[in-house]
Amino acid sequence: MTLSDPPPQLPTGNRRAEVLALHTAEFMVGARALYDRLGFQRVPDLDADLRNYLGSCGQGPVPALAYIRPLTPAGVDAASHVDEELAS
């Protein structure tokens, strides 16, 4: 795919993503501030350590910080269930 190619077709019907989830890095301060302004929520229990993926890159962990943002009313419910499940 190149920039001149048309975008891929989205699924039809009632299939819609309920939440958008992403990971970012601690040093990406501007991106993290943007995610906060856009309504993303931090979900520390979904953070990942990228040390295994990146190979030898120092002594400590390489954290990937998890964020989620509900996209639909069902996504709001799904996001609250993530918080409830992680708390138990």
C-alpha cells in the first residue's frame, strides 16, 4: 500500500470498535498530554514491558504505558468493566 492507494474499505453493518487502546512511552510527554485531552484513560494494569521485544537495552524495564478511550456508549461500559476486572 502506498499513499496514493485508496484507503481500505471499512467493515459494513453494525460492526464498530467500542474502544481504542494504545501503548506509548514515558518519554512521550506531549503525546501523553494529548491523550489526556482527548479523553483517554490510563490503565496501568495493561502496561507492558518491551524489554523482551527490544532485546538488550539496559538494565531496567522498558515500559509501554496503556491508554484506552471509549468510542461508543458500549465502549464506556467496556472501559468501566476493565477497571472493575483489574481492581478485583
